[in-house]
Amino acid sequence: MKLHGHARLELTDVHTGEVEVVESDNLITNAVSDIFNGYGGSLNKAMLLWRGDTGYTGAPKDLISMFYGGLLLYDTALGAEPGTLFAPAAAGVVGTARCNVVNTTKNTTRGSANLTETNIDPAGGVVSYVYEFATNQANGIIRSVCLTHPMGALYSEMTEAPDASPTNIDRLAFGGALGGDQLLTGLLATDCYPTNEKGVLLYVDPAADEAVAGRVDVENAALELRHHCLGLHTLDLFRRDTAGTWDSLLRTETLDITDFLQDVSANAGRYCRLCFDAEADKLYLVSIPAGSSIAVGASIKVREYDRKTLAAKDYTVPNNTGGTLRGLVSESRATPLNGTVYGGSLYMTDPATYQIYRFPLSDPTDVQAVTMHSDYMQPLCDAHDGRLYCYYRTRGVVLNTEKNELFSCEAAGYDTASSGFSTTVPVLGEPAVPLRRYLSDNRIRTERVLRANYLATINDLPKAVEKTADKTMKVIYTLRKGEDA
């Protein structure tokens, strides 16, 4: 469906009454169409229309607001490429807002919906969202105005974001319309309680119709990559139920890692980590010395595999932080930040202070301490577009890799202590809709979810706008059906 959008910013000086107006037409990105058409076209549109978005309370009652009802303001122009689905880490979040919601929190980044002036007319093919910002909200330089999912408004990056009610931001799944809950214990399980399986689900490839899991076989000094059928494009009627789990294994690749492991004891699995960076298209195997901590001067090994060719490259990362680093990098209930390789850097943490250190693989001796702002990040829930995320129960934490700083935001997780932390599994070619892997009913489950801060539209302003404490601001964003974008 064709859409046309127009953004109008009105900044009013509270002392003089002078009004500055800046307007811009938008670019409709591929985000929403990718959500509807991805993963083998398995989105259940009938369920979406029937149930609506049940991933959180206060959901919009119309589909246009369900996908376009949030606002994100950035300090950087984001360009005119429809494939830009997320803002780069260099783009700072200046302001956010959510349709039909008045901000009553202490968050000075998020504004409020003007409930009186907002006009949502699905029958007429037009919606006009009106958002307002007080003098203490969204102050800074604004260069791009974007619509997003309503929950995307909770992704402000602050040095001290206020606590929020649990929002299920990690469970945004449209009530099963994205594919529903999939029980994948056994073949695609992790070494996560209560299973005794070994391995981790690395990625899903819809084009190849397969999911790939990895397992470190310490006893045989081997890395196993197991390819499983997804069944998006084909159906094998001869598949069988083996021990309560449908047998989906297509093939197994085995790689020798004899020279790589630093510990080969019965507990050696605790000192190995396998992860995948979808943006780099690289698999990473991490090996650390045995023990609860890594001493000064000890070394961490990192092996990088090209996903397509499995060509390997090794790195040696010395602990030159001046203190000990946390040992134990394997997954247990949750995926740890400790031992993660993303964006060409290895991330490790201090076991006592939770300080995060970044080791660029291009120069592993160039250790960089992350600016923590008195916060912390232990589990890792997601990683994409230069940002690492963890969704705690009352707030979220964002590690901005461009700024090398840790921020907090209102994007919170699911409020059930027994659920552990969810972990995102990337879907190749579909960054807006990954898989979420989580513990439920003592079983590992997966479901398709949304990364809620996607860019549904991009409006780069003709000139930069500076919002200050002397100004209020109104943002009027109109979408119309049936016009060229």
C-alpha cells in the first residue's frame, strides 16, 4: 500500500511567543513491508486483524498506528535509503513520543501525544499524530524525524532513565501473528537450565530454509554446526518424532579446534563461547583460561569463521586491563555480555565492579573501558546496528558502541523472575523481525518478535532545528493512503 507522510515542527519561544516552523515530506522505509512479507511470508494476517497487537497493554486499535504510532527524533540526518531500517549508533536520540499516551514520567526525552488534536481516521485513509514537548523535553539539535512502532518511543538513551513498568518489549509478537510459539527443545536447545543439551541457536536463514545451531564438543575438540530444516518452503512428510521432538537435522559440519581450547576438563564448556555477528556475517568462538576469573596477563583466544566458507582467523587478546576479568562465558539461563564478539570487538567485564571492557580485534592490546554512568549490563538480549541491549524488568540498558557509553532507557523486559532473560537470534536478511529465545515451562522456546525501534519513515529536515529550554515544540505527522511516497 502506498503512503505519503509529512512532518511539521512548530517551536514556540515561551518568552516572545515567536514560532519557528520547519516542514518536510518523508521517505517510507521497507520496515513494515519486510515485517509483513518476511520469514517465508508466514505472517498470519488474519490473526493480526482479529487479535491485534497483544504484546503489551494499551495497544492501538488500528493497524496504521500499530506500525507507525511512535516517534523518534535524531540529531543526525539518516538519508534517503528505503533499506535503512534502524538508525546508526552515531545518531543520538533527542526525543521520542508514543501515540495515545501522555508522558507522566520523569523521562525528559519522551514527550506526550496531544489527545485532542490527534486525528486517526482509518476510514478516510489519513492519520495525523500530534506530539508535544515541554520546555524540559527533547532539548538538543534535531535533524531527522521518524515514525516507528509505538513501543519504539521507549528507546530514549539517557544517563539515568526513570524506572518503568514491565513492558514486554522483548516479547512483541502480535499475539502469535508473526508465527507463534515454537517448541525447539533437544535439537536446537542451549546448555540452559533445565536441559543438559550443549549448543546454541546461532541464526536462521529463510532463503536456505534452515536454522543453524552450534555446539562445542570439548571431549572430541570439535566445533559442530548443525543445520536444521525450518519447513518454510518445503514439507517432508517422512520427518519423524524422536524422543518428543521432530527430527529436523539436515546435516552436521565438524571443525577441529584441538589447538584452540584452553581447557579440556569436564567443565571446559564453561570456558568456551560461540556467537554470531549477523552484520559481519561471522561466527566467533571464544576460549578463556579455566577459573572464575581471568588474571592480569592471561590471554583470551578468539577464532573468527566466515559463515559461508568457514575460513578461520585467530586472535589473541591479552588481559591488559590492570585487573581481573570475569571467567565463565557460556550460556546459563541467559546469554552473557561477557565473551561476546560484536562489531569487530570482544566485550569482557570485571567480576567485581561490572565495568565493561572492549577489545578491538584489529588491535587487541588497545583495550577501551566503556563509560558506564554508574550502570551495568550483564545479560545480553540483542545486538544490532551498533547497539547492544539488555531488557531488565523495570528498564532497559543500551551500550552504544559508537560512543562507547552505556545508557538506560524505558524499554523493559518481562516481569517474571523464573523466565530468565530472553535472547535474540538473528534472521538473515530480515533485521526487523528476529527470533526470541527464552525459557518457559522449563523448556527453551522461540518466537518471532519485533525490534520495536525500527524506522518506518525517515524525514530529514531541510535545516537543523535546535530545541532549547526556552521553547516548547509540537510535532504534527500526517500519513495519507494512496499517494506516492
